Amino acid sequence: MLKSMTGYGKAEAVIEGSKYIVEIRSLNGKNADITLKTSLIPREKELEVRQMLTEKLNRGTIDLFITVEREGAGSASTINKDVLLSYLGQVSDALSGTAWDTTLNGEASATMLSSVLRMPDVLESTRTEMTGANWELLFGAIKEAAARLDEFRSAEGATLKRDILSKVDMIESCIPQVEKFEKERIDTVRSRIGSRLDEIKVQVDQNRLEQEIILYIDKLDINEEKVRLGQHCRYFRETADGDPFPGKKLGFIAQEMGREINTLGSKANHAEIQKIVVLMKAELEKIKEQSMNVL
């Protein structure tokens, strides 16, 4: 199943009256680049978390966040009175002698106090020790968030797959369109050579001329490029359907498709074929861009 590398997963765990909210976000990345943006995971458990995330999510730029919502009297934060009074003193000094000094009513004072309580170090919370059963609860939430992120990736990957394969189908459908102009292209080459010889008015051996024209036309033959391009399109589709993590391989196949399209364009010698080549290149660029987001 094709999966996207971008995704989001969230889970919660209640530990000793506090709600721990785990969020994991992933973006494009060549390897598993994991950042634990929290201090709530014990250092001795970080390797275990990283290994689990790598196993479940494979690769990508992965950020893990954990926030805590305290609940209940037993887990309430403690006010640091010294810090609070210091902030209030500074606010009082700043307002002294201004219009605000005489207009602060009860509601305004309450608003100011609420703002001061959000200042750094005013509230001190006691961190729950992450050992034993507590850690198992938090680790379970991390696993659940990773699983939900994986589900998100699968859902987005299904949409991504349809979009990419529709562009592969478009390129493949262009191959028969090229064939319609091939006879006209050969006739044009023959006519161009004949016109040039007429212009310079020289006598030529017709048998030798025909041999040279055949050799020249053979060099411009694009049948092999068409066949290989068709094979690459089919291989791309098979890889997207069968490989569990096809992202990097799809990128390589797209490069091979690009080589065949470029060669076809360099041999075209026909305006309509060149237009088709430009269309295929445009679709291929979209495929390459989308493939970078495939896991």
C-alpha cells in the first residue's frame, strides 16, 4: 500500500490525575529524522521511543510533542509568591503616575493578575515521575499516536497514488499519439534531403543515396524509446501497487522515464511530436514532485 510521508497523529493518557496529550507530526525526509520536542520522556527511554517510531513510521521528518493538562487538587500548580509579587511590583511601578494608575477597577485588576500568572516561573508544577506503570501508560499513548499517524498516511497515500498513476496513464497514452506522426516524419526527412540536393544541383547515385537515407532515418528511429518508456510506465505502476515502501524506487523509475522522453524529443524532428514530448515532460515533473512525498 502506497503511503504519504506527511501525517498527523494524536493520543491521550491520564496519569495520576493529569492528562498527557501526545502529538506526532511527520513531513518529507530521506531518512528517519526524529525529534523529541518534550522533556517528559526519561532520557533512558528515548532510544526505545526512537526505535519504535522508526519501526512504525519508516522514514520522514518526525516531531513528537507531549503536553500536560493538570486536573484535580492533588496536581494543581503551586504559585511562586516571590516571583508573583516581583512581577506585580514591577507592573505597579510602571503604571505609577499614569492614567492607568487611577482607572484600574476590580475587573481590570483581575485581568492584570490573570496575565501576570501566565508570566514565566510564576506557576510551578510538580512533574509526575515517569517510571513503571506511569511510563507504560505514556508509552502506550505514544504508540497509539504513531498508529493514528500511520492511518493518516495511508488515507493520504491513497489519494496521492490515484493522482500519480493518472499522470503515468497520461504519459502512456501519449505513446500512440507519437506513432501517428512517424510516417509523416520519415516522409518529411526524405523530402528535405531531396530538396537540398535539388538546390545544390549535383548528380548522385540513387542507390547510394537511398542507402544513406535509410541509415540516417535508422538513427532517428524512436521505436526503442517508445517501448522502453511503456515498460517503465508499467514497472512504475507495478511498484506502486506491490512495494510496501516504494518512494525511493519510484523516484529512480521516474528518472529512467525522463531519459527516454528526452531521447525521444531529441530524435523527433517533427513539431507535433515535440509538442507531445513537452506534454509528457510536464506530467513527469509532477510525478517526480509527488513521488518525493511517497513513503
